[in-house]
Amino acid sequence: MSLIKKQGLTSDELQLLSSEMSKKQKSSGTTWLLWIFTGGLGGHRFYLGKTGTAVAMLLTLGGLGIWAFIDLFLINGMVKDTNERIEDEILSEIKLLNNAKKNSAAAGQ
């Protein structure tokens, strides 16, 4: 799906996307380390921006460990989904910037 969204981008825009992704994307390694050391407290979910479920894990101590265990099987998918969401947000910002430039150019004529 992401390839379709990237199709109309110029090389400069693709470079901008790559640069922003390298700054904002979440690391699987960091997520796993957070799960190992703070899994029962939801540290990995806070890192991935899943604040609501992270607070729930914090308050229930990871569902008394059950929720933290289930996350063992979900972490890779959560990281992938988070990074796809981040990429979509960056693509939206690039498109908004392009529209603003076009509108500014049209207003200047």
C-alpha cells in the first residue's frame, strides 16, 4: 500500500521521506529490550505510542503478566504497524507541503 502512496513523489521528496523515517521510526531492538525489562509495566507500548493500553498495563501489572506474555507474540506486528503509521503521517505532511507550495505559487500569479 505504501508503494502506491510513494509513486508520485520526486526524488527530493523520497529523500525527505527517508530522512524523516530514519529520525522517527521505532526500533524492534529497543521495543524488545523494553518488553524484557518493563513488559509488565507496558514500557514497550509507551515507546510505540500506544498510551491507552500502556496505562492499562501499568495499572494491572500487565494483566498480572498474562498481557505481557501475549505481547511476546504481538511485538513485531506492533512495531511494523507503528512504523507504517509514521510513514503515512510523513507522506501526508509532504503532500500538504506540496499543496501549500502550489497554492502559494497560484496566489502569486
